[in-house]
Amino acid sequence: MAKEKIVKSNTVSNEHGASMDRIVSLCKSRGLVYPSSEIYGGLSATWDYGPLGVELKNNIQEAWWKEMVRRHDNIVGLDAAIMMHPRTWEASGHVENFSDPLVDCKKCKTRFREDHLQEKWTEKNITDGSCPECGGELTEARQFNLMFTTHMGSVVDSGSLIYLRPETAQGIFVNFKNVVDTSRVKIPFGIAQVGKAFRNEITTKNFIFRTCEFEQMEMQYFVKPGTDEEAFEEWKAKRMAWYVERLGIKPDRLRFHEHDHKELAHYAKVAFDIEYEYPFGWQELEGIHSRTDYDLKRHGEFSGKEINYLDPVDNTRFIPYVIETSAGLTRSVLVALMDAYHEEKIGIDKNGKDDIRTVLHLHPDIAPVKVAVLPLVKKDGLAELAQKLEKKLREDLATFYDQGGAIGRRYRRMDEVGTPFCVTIDYDTKEDHTVTLRFRDSMEQIRIPMEGLADRIRKEIRSYKRI
Ligand code: ATP
């Protein structure tokens, strides 16, 4: 596991004003993300995605799938089960190695990750190595495995013990032979999958950044040994470009971080993280790992099955090397929100104070709602006209209809959830069949014919450039 770096207060914000507190509160008030089982006081570090949050998450997942599977004719998809044969995790090394060093306070019983203690001591000016919470004596560090366990079947004994998968990758490795035998893939080729993963993390602050239940978007790319370094460089570049070009993330808030010997996982030959500059410091967003033939070899050994590849070109048999791209879907939701969040002064309000609008400059491809349809007033048939238009647009764009309140306030509500376009129906619409199209980023408004509106919006989405 990579080490946690500088973690600052939750109120620290980036130059756009995005602090964790503001993001959490916007997410709650606008139906993006709620604390899980909140009516019972919530469950630590678990979150639920609300009506707009699930749209945002699905859109990011779809953008990833489109990029990896649809745009590459040598990458296929998979959806493996969360619960797998327990030998999987012995073969992968997770039973033995997937642990964090933890220490307990003998007095207040609080548990800490040993590698996070120094930072807490520095934060609180503690020099005697005692508990950062109560000053009590700490135990020696012990290794705690991060995998959640449960039991399958009616008898609870060691024979029924299974794990909730801590990564989606192993579902891909154990299906390597199935995919090779049943589809027409030829090396180099990839298998991609999106799904839930579970880790019993004890450091779970910072909202949805690190949670015990999360989603990953992983792709394992199988190559001939000797071509792995080239493939690694190719995927490093492609994955970085995806965040900038497809998710619209600001390039100066992204960087690579190479793992040194201490950070390298037991299976890795070389590993780079794509890091994002969160308000609490630079931290991982995606890992790109060169895993050699470690996993396929181990599964071959542990299962007793022959797992290798027959090259039809030169008739040689080998165990492929693997380049893995491992992204967090839920962590990407956080990055998309943080990066898009902007507080902008747009004038002076009627009380003489700065008029600040909060806006999410989300890439339109991932925005939960693409277009809001707003009648200027409800009466005189404008509401009916707007509803008719919204129903038509709904066929191929995610829409939202809102007729309540002053038009300016309705625009602001849409800005806050990142809706890139608003269409307003007014009295002129009845006469000349034109509407006002308002752009979220520039707040520019243009008058255009209602006819061909969906095409115009789709064109705007395709040519979108973040300002
Ligand atoms: P970290 O250093 O953040 O703990 P890791 O090095 O253990 O991450 P990987 O095992 O490489 O992470 O997982 C790949 C990706 O899965 C990460 O880049 C991150 O986006 C996501 N991820 C991992 N653990 C969590 C978690 N507990 N909560 C949310 N996302 C996670």
C-alpha cells in the first residue's frame, strides 16, 4: 500500500475554493452523496450515491468503458464475482502480504497505522511517542490483514471462510484461460472490468477518497515478455491523457509518482501512480503497474492448471507479462467534483455584497444532467410547451425540468450540479418557436430555433473545451 502523504485540514481549499467541507456539504444538499445509513447515525467511512451522484458515477464508468473496451479492438470486458475461491487470495499473495502495520493505545484503545503516527505526533507536537489521542502507551506494531472475511454455507468453520475481494484484478487473472479459449483475442490484448472492492482500512477520512467499500476500474494488458516496457510506457501516457481529455481534469493538478523500492508491491517490477493535487495534498488516483508473470504463474501453481499462451505466429508457448491500469471509480468521482468546483464572483448583489456563484465545470460527458428545460413562468401555456420540449430531448439527453422560482435562481441551482446547458421557454417561443440556450461556463445566452436543438447541444458537447 502506498504511504499517506501530507494531510492538511479539511478546510484547506484549492484556488477555486474547493475544500473537502464544501464538497461534502454540496454533495449532501444537492443529492450527490449522502452518509450511509444516516438515519441510524451513519456508518464510518461508508457513503451512498444519491440521484445525481449515481448519474455522475455511471457517466465516469461509461467514459472509462468506452475508452478502454470500445475504442480498443484488442480489449474485452468481464464481470467476475465479488466472492471467489479462497485459494485465489493465497495464490495472489493477499493472505500473506496484504496488511498494514497497526498499533493500539493500551488506554483509550484507538488504533493507528504505524506509518501515519509520525505525522500525527508532528501535528500535535508530541515528542514522547505516546497515543496522539490520550497520551497513553502504545502497543508494538502488528500486521493486520485488510481483507474482509465472511463465511459461505450453513457451517461457520475455517472450511467455509471466504474473502470479499480487495481488488477486481484477480477475477481477471483466474479467467485468463476462459477468455483466451472462448474469444478470438491474440496477444497483446487486455481484459477490463469495473466493480466493487473491499478493504478494512482504518484511515478513512477525507470523504469518499478512502473507504472500506469502493469501486475500481481495472484493465490487465497481457503482452509477450520483453515487450512489457514498451506497453508500460504506452499505457502510462494513455491513462494520463484520459483524465485530461475525457474527464476534463486540469493537467497541472495531475502528475506521475514513481514507486521506490520500499513502496513497490510484492508482485511489481515497476509502478507509477497518477496523482492528483487534492486540498489535502498530492495523493494517488490510479496505479499503473508492471506485474510480470507473477499472477498467472501463481494461479497456475495453486490451481494445478496449465495457464499459458500459445503464440500462433511462431508456435511458442509462454506465460504473458501483465501491465495493469488500476483506477478508483469512486475516487475519480471525488477528483471530478474537486476539480470542477469553482466559486466565482459575478457581480454585486442587492445588499452591496459580492455575488458569488458556485459552479461545477464538469465535462458535459460526465455531468449528471446535460440540459435543463425551464419555462420562464408556469402560466399561459409556457409550462406545457417546456414539458413537451423536455420529453422530446429526453430521448437522447439526460434532462431536468424545473418550473419553480425565479429564473436566475434556477440557473444557479443547475450551475451547482454542473448542468452545462439550460433552455428557457418564454412568450416569444410561442410566437417564433425560438428558445434561449444558456451556457453554464460562460453564462452566455443565445437565441436559437427550437427545431434542431438536440443536434446543437450534442455538437456543443462534442466540441467542449474547458475554460
Ligand atoms: P492507496 O495508496 O490510496 O491506499 P493503493 O496503492 O492501495 O492505494 P491500489 O491497490 O493500487 O491502491 O488500488 C488502485 C486504485 O483503487 C487506487 O489508485 C485508488 O484509486 C483505488 N482505491 C484503493 N483503495 C481505495 C479505498 N480504500 N477507497 C477508495 N479507493 C481506493
